[in-house]
Amino acid sequence: MWDFSVGNALAMMARTMPFIVLRMAVYFGIAVGYVLVTGTGAGIGYGVGGFGDEGFQANATLWGGAMGFGMFGIAMYWAREYILYIVKAGHIAVLVELIDGKPMPDGKSQISHATAVVKQRFAEASVLFAIDQLVKGVIGAITGLVRGILTILPIPGARQISGILHAFLRVAVGFIDEVILAYAIRTGSTNAWGSAREALVLYGQNYKVMLKNAAWLAIIVYFMSFLVFLVMLAPAALVVYLMPGAWAAGGFVFALLFAWSVKAALLEPFAIACLMQVFFKTIENQQPDPEWDARLEQMSAKFRKLKARAMGASAGSGVHGNGDVRPA
């Protein structure tokens, strides 16, 4: 059915508990921040609305809450590079060391150790973020290839099925970009662009195995997220009730936020730990296939850009050859 061990993934999460706690603090903090800033905006709108009639006050409350929600969303948009660099990449770094059987520092030193490892591979947060965005683009091109294959098959309703499949695959591959980053950390190479390029080629030549397991994990993760959403509806509705004025959609939005925070803090690292097991086991003793390298270069502009950056990094460091990086 799937090729990962749920027990091993949970054990890895338990051994990286400092990062789980950090993720919970960050993502639950973001959810609470949305609630507080939205509530503050609604309160200000409610106060301003007091200068008008009841309808004006209701609209002012609604717009105040919406503006607070939007302003906090903009702040989180600018913080996304830092979150990826410190929280996600750091957790990936210690998960990689666990898979390779390396000794793991305990407590807060685990976070500082992982941060040092990430900084060795990615000098700046912007570099890691740029690689992550290119990787997502290439993965999207591979899933598009799967959809294209389905549309040319002589199956009734294949085009409609391919549309549904593509939408589902876009959700499923949301975890794979971090597995590619895990490979870039695992190689120990200073050319992170070259490592990401090689990992993408290895992913492409094993896309059937990876997509199958990613699909199963997407079902598991989003089913659990939906259950959390249902559980969170009641406390979210209470929060909306305590806010000034009436905001009918608030309970639904806040429940979604809290479900997202659980998914990001707990369910996503579980999915990544599972996919790392599958990826590293599948590519063991494999070499990147030149045909897949050429295929990705032909089908994805972002892969061509990533390859150019990898070649440039190799040339800049005095490494000769085609820019490939072999794992240690």
C-alpha cells in the first residue's frame, strides 16, 4: 500500500521533540496572532462605527476585522523566508541525521546544532527560499507530465479525471520540496543548487513511487486536518462571540487557522519524515539518469534556471565538470 513506516516516523518526531515544540510555538503563535490582530481591528472598527447607525457600525466592525486579518497576513508573508530557514530547514537537518544514524544532541542544543548545519549548506535565508521556490516549480512540471500522459490515454472522461488528479497531486507534492531540501543537506555539499538539481533528477526518475506515497500521505494528513477543523469549530465560534459586533464567517476562518496550525506543527513533519524514508531508500545506489536530466531541462524553465545556478556555483568554487554532486 505504502512504503514508509508510520512507527519510525513517529519515533523520529519524538526524538526531535525540541523542534516539534518550536513548530508548535511558531504556528500556534501565528494562529493566535491572527485572532488577536483581527479582534483588535474589529474592536477599532466597532468603536469608529459608534459614530453612525447600527448598520454602519456592523460594516465598520467587519472591515476593521478584515483589515487586521490582512495586515497580519502581510507580516506573515514577509516572515516566510525566516520560518523556512529556521523552523522547517532546521527540523529537516536533524531528521536527516536521525535517518543516517548520527548522534543527536538533546534539548535546546539540538536547535542550535541544526541551525549551524543549515547555515553551512545555505549561507542566507534568501538562498534557501530561492532554491525552494525553483524546486516547487520543477515538481509542478513533473506532476503536469503525469496529467499530460493521462489526457492522451483512450479512457472515457480522461480529461476530467486528469483535472481532478492534477488538483490532488498539487496537494500531495506539497511535502516533496522539503524532501529535496533534505537531500541537499544530506549530501554535505557546499553547492546547494547542484544538490537540489541532482535530487530533482532522482525524484523524476522515481516519480511513480514518490507520488504514490505522497498521495497516501496527503489523504492521511488532510483527513486528520479536517477532524481538527471540526473539533476547533466550537472554540473558534466562542472567540467570534466574544469579539465586538457580529462576524458570521469568523468562526469558520478561525477554525481553519487552528486546523492549519496543527497541520503545519505536527502533521507536516510526520509526512516529511515518512517521505524521507521512502526517498532515501528508493534512490540508494542510484545515479541521476541523464535522460531525466535532459527531460527536465526541456520541460521546466525553473529547472534550467536551477541548473544554471548550480553550474555557476561549481565554477565559482573551482569545481570542474558538469556541476553534479555525489552524496557522501
